[in-house]
Amino acid sequence: MYSRQGPVYKSKGEERIADYLVERNIAFQYEYPLAILDRGQVRIWYPDFRLPEYNMIIEYFGMNANASYNEQVAHKIRTYQEAGIDGIYLLESSFSGGWKEGITARIEQSLEGKLRKIRSIYQQNDAVPARR
């Protein structure tokens, strides 16, 4: 278990992510319960990090090279995507190079996509003649 301040993290990878989020002043909730439809049943999952201001999650998958675990990871990502939950998914190998900038870029991409969607809705509404 790891902790500098606040929550006790389950891995060094989670601690690194939390440190980054704190460093960038990005509000997060650690292992916040999330109801999700999984294989036809509503279940409670606990994504590693929920970013409430961005309506996103971050999941860290610390075990690598394990076929069974990799299948669980793929299922989890697919389930989040099918539920329309925007996520950032990291592996141990993600912590090389500019991983922090990668997270920032992914958050920006998500926000830009949401903004495009909102603009599209407004443009559609402007194109529809007013009812009388």
C-alpha cells in the first residue's frame, strides 16, 4: 500500500497517477463507486480514479503478460465504452516518455469531442424552423 497524503493506493502506479492529478490541480475521487451494466446485470465497479469535472475515469492495469488478466482488462474497457464512459487506460508500460502529457492530451481530446457534440446539437436546432 502506498500513500503520501489522503487515500492509500493499491500500487505505485496508482500513486504516480494521483501525484500527477494533484500536481495539475485535477480534482479526482479514488475508487468512487460506479453502477455499470455488465453482462446484463447492474454491478458496482470502482474505477481507480474518477475525474468529476471532466466526466471521465482513469483505470490503471498494473499486471502485465498475464493472459487471464488481459482478458479481464479487455472486458472492462469494452464494458466502459459500451456504457458511454470516457476513460483513460494505463499500463505499467504507459509510464515511459511523456505519460503526463498523454493524460492531459486525452482529457483535452475528450473535452473537444464533447464541445463538438454540443455545437452540432445547437447547429441542428438552428437549422430547424421555429414552430408556429
